[in-house]
Amino acid sequence: MSGFAHHLPDIWAAIIAFAIMTYVVLDGFDLGIGILFPFLGSDENRTRAMNSVAPVWDGNETWLVMGGGGLLAVFPLAYGVILNALYVPIIIMLLALAFRGVAFEFRGKTRRWKPLWDKAFFGGSLVATLAQGAVLGGLLRGPEVTGRAFTGGPLDWVSFFSLGTALALVAGYVMLGAAWLVIKTSHDLYDLARRIGQGALVATLGFIGLASLATPFLHPEYFQRWFAWPGIILSGVVPLLLLAAGYGYWKGIRTDRGVVAYLSGIAIFVLCFAGLGLSIFPYIVPMSITIREAATPPISQGFILVGAVIFLPIILGYTAYAYYVFRGKTSEHEHHY
């Protein structure tokens, strides 16, 4: 039991990382479609785009709740430090997601105010995405920690690097959203999504390249991890895999293989997540607090793990079932909202 207890923080770090990654790739296409809303042309196209995500969009956010809840339950020290450092973008993100949800529901209930709710859906999607990117950038820069407490200011997360990660996430979500529309729609919206997806891919890879050039210089330990043995192997392999995933997306989006494009887009995000892990592991608050320093006692972790083992397969099961039930192209006459 003692050997298993020793690995509990690593198991929980993997569960939380999985939940956050799943949220990003599932809710990412949903947010991307919201960002695309003003550029979809007709009201009919916007309605079809919204109908393509209507059956699954709210379930996608389950993973955000699981990631945040797991962080609070298992790593409360890290939760306190991260929230104190990033309260502003996190609160902005949550308010934008809530506002976006209201717009999603209200848009289909009115004719007179539909243009207003279209703008609200776009604004909520864009602001939520920018805030998520700012959280990533602020976390990578490393909150200022003295002892076990955050001692920085409320706007320490503001930087050109955070702006870059925010814009990168916007491009990445648009890339996923375009691939989803290729899978789910047809005719003029399908053709438009293919064109947008190609441009979004180029923008995404460009921002990833810029972020990769900047990240090693954020902290001396990042530089050491990226360019010393054995980290330099991953530093060389990951860019090649990113290019391969980018090629898969490009070919898929141009040859009516939306699923291939979407899976390639997911691969791009997973590889970026791997680069993030290379940069900060075993820290949970970069260069300040490790996973084990932030963890609750093993008995608490084990107790909560029982619930995770029960409910995680259930969540995965109903998520997979929902996507299976609503597979295929969205009908032009189908109206969820």
C-alpha cells in the first residue's frame, strides 16, 4: 500500500491533466464555432453550425468541472496559489462561458433579438478562449510564490507571452471548429469551413512556433529541460510530429476527410500538452511547488480516487454515446434550438 500511496499524486496529476486535455479538445471545437459565427455568412449557416453542436456542447464542460474540482480536492495548495495568481482571467472565462450559454439558449427563442444573441455567442466564445490562453501564459510564466503563498500582483499574468498564447488558442479552436463543421455540414457551409480550416492551421502552427521559441527563455530551468539530455530528444521529435499532424489536418480538410482533420487537430493539441509537461513536470505551480508538495494526505487521495474510478468511466461512456447517437451530417431541416 505504501508503494501505491507514493504514486497517488502522479495518478491524480494524470487524471486532472486528462480532464483538462479532454475539455480543450471537446469544448475547443464548440468555442471555435462560436468564434467563427460572424464569418459564416447567412443566418441559416449560423443556425446549422449551432445545431451541429447543440446535442453535446454542455456535456463537454463536464471535463472543466472535473479538472478544477480535482485540483481543489487533491492539490488544494496549488489551487489556492493558481487561483490567487490568475483570478482575473479565470473569472472572466467563467463569466464569458455563462454568458455564452445564455446566448446559446436564447438565440432560438426570438427573431427580433437574434442578431444581438449572435453577437453575444461570438463575444462569449472569443472572450472565454482568450481568457483560457491568458491563464496558460500566466501559469507558464510562473506565479510569484514565497513559502507556500502567492505574493505577486493581480495583473502579473499580463504579458506579450500571455497575449501570444491567447491568440494561439483562438487559432487552434477555430481550426478544430472548422474541422467539426466539415464533418457535420454540407454545401456552402462545408466549403467555407474547409477554407477557414486551412488558414486556421497555418495560424495555429505559426503561433505554436513563436511560443516554442519564447518558452525556453521564460525561466532558466525551462531552457535546461528543453536543451539538455534527454529532454533535447523530445525537443527535436515533437516539432516533427507537429508538422506530421499539421500535414494530416491539411490533407484531411482538403479531401473531404473531416474526421482525419479533426483527429489531426487533436494530435496537435496533445503534442503541445506534451511540451507543456516537459517544461513543468514535476511542478504543478511552475518552478515553485511540486505535485507532491501540493498534495493532500494519501488517505484523502485514495478515498477520492475511489469516486474517480467509478464516475470517470461513466462520464466517458455517456460522452462517447452522445457523440455516437448524433453522428453524421446535421440535416438542413434539423432544429435543436
